[in-house]
Amino acid sequence: MSVPVLVPAVGESISSGVLSAWHKKDGDHVSVGDLLFTLDTDKVSSEVTALEAGVLKITIAEGAEVPIGSTVGEIDTAAKAPAPKKAESEKLKAETVEKKAETPTPKASPSPAAPAPSAPSPIPQTPLPTRPEGRVSRRKLTPLRRKIALQLVNAQQTAAILTTFNEVDMSAVMNLRKDVQEGFQAKHGVKLGFMSFFIKATVEALQAIPQINAQLEGDELIENHYYDIGVAVGTEKGLVVPVIRDCEKLSLAGLEKELLGYAVKAREGKIGLSDLQGGCFTISNGGVYGSLLSTPILNPPQSGILGMHKIQERPVAVNGKVEIRPMMYLALSYDHRVVDGKEAVTFLIKIKEALENPVRLFLD
């Protein structure tokens, strides 16, 4: 009996995806739970496993766009797993032993009076790098990249985006992390990073400036009373923004554990659709790539996004003297239809104040 291998539903708004990779070959015997293929959609990547055991027949090749519910292969459940070839294995082992017995032991030869000159060793040739044929190559955008492109253009066309900047002295955060890192890691099992401080500071700023935690829906303004913060994560397939829920209720350790969990999911391509939904504000860290300054784009329907950047030692005036301090530029892009300039500037100042006095965040 043949059972079809179907493309599963992965979300209400997703109608198709790209079969990006088969993890089994045509004709392979598969067991229940074996990984069959990876499906890339415009939001997430999903791994599809075998629901039946049998021999796999592939009908749709890698790289094809497939509708949800369509058949990409079948499993012959009547076919049994091939038995291990015990007889052949024993025969090969016997032949190997026999060959060893027949091979004569080389006799020792007298050493020459003087070392004979040996031929020079050939110089290894370094293979030339291969180049794609032609001046250009052309390939279709993946559903995820198409979705990202559409989302970014939509954000620019539907919101009045403005960006304001500030800078923060990271000395206090860096010193605090250094002082408590060993004990923090021993107690909680995770490292204390920078992002958890920024999330805590963002929650405080959103509580102080609630207009930024609001969004437009038609002719209505919806103000959120929860603090689900999206953290932009770069993956091999594009940018995704998993959401950490109820950040106001989490400690720095709780936030770090959530961040670590999403990092593992992103690395393994296991971030699900539910992980990406419902955020009210986003933090993007271009500093991990070396960005010194940027103007982040809103993640609709949110009204604000905070851009973190590279920490760079710069001369700054401190109490009338010039000192070298680790400084970071902050950028807040916001929807000017919802947020006024005064509110945006005040929001960034709140972030700055919290990060330059991080002990309170740590104690909370």
C-alpha cells in the first residue's frame, strides 16, 4: 500500500512553499519520525517527517514551489527494510584475512654506504577557483525573501517613518557584566549578554511613553498594555523576528534563557510561525555586523523599532574632561502619525538613562 507524502499546513495565511531539501533519497527505506524534507515558506522553515514506515518514492524535486496539501512523494508501506547482508560481510572479512596470509613479508635489505639522491617531490598544484559561467546568474527569490521585500516596501509606503538618534555610554553595563558574569552563569546556566539589558530598558521606556506601544488600525488607535518584544535575528535564509512574551515579568536571566532558546531554534531552522506573531515593539542589533549607525525600518503594524549598533571607543566630555569611553549610537525609527517628536526623543533618553544606571535593571 502506498501512502502519499503531503505538504502540511504551516499557518492560516500560507498557501505554498518551496521544497528546499530532501533529506532522504529516492528508494530509501524510512522509519516513522525520520526527517523527509524541509519546506521554506514566506515566514518560516518547517521540517516534515515520515508518518509511515516503508520505501520512499520522490515525485517532486528539490527547489520546486509546492502548494499546501499537495503530494511530493509516496511511501510504500508494504516494502520491508532491507536485511543486513551478513553473508556478504563475512565473505569479505574471510577474503581480507586470506589476502593478508598470502602477502609475503618483505625482507630487510642492507643499508647503502651512502644515501642515494631522491627525486624531488612534485610541487602541489593549487586548484584554481571555479567561477559561474556567464556574467550574471539568475534565480528565483525564496518565499521568505519575497515576503521580506514586500513587508519592507509596505512599511515605507504606509507609515510616516522618522528616525531620531542618541548615544549611550556602555561603561556601566560592561563593568557590571564583568563583575557578575561568573556568578550569574553558575546560578542561571546562561551568560549575561547585552540584549537583555536593552529589553529591560525598552520595557521601562514603553511604560513611561505608552504612545510608542500603540498602533494604527484604520481610523482607530490601539494602545497595547502588554510588552511582547521582537528581537530581529539574522539567519542564512533571511531576517526573522521572534517575539519574547511578557518581558515586563522576566528577569535578566529569564530574558537570556528566552534569547538562547530562539538562537538555537534559528540555527536549526526550527522557528515556528507562532514564535513570530504578536510583537508590539522590535529591537534590531546591527552592531553584531559592525554597523556604526543605521535607520531601522518599522515592522508593521508596530509604531517603533530600536536600533542597536557597534560599541566603539570614542573621546567624550565627562565632567569637563575628555575621556575615552565605549559608546553606542541608538536609533529609534517611529511612525510619526502615532508618535510625536518629543515622545520619541524622551523615549531614547529613558533608554539611555536606564543603560547608564544598569544596577537597577539588574536588581529588578
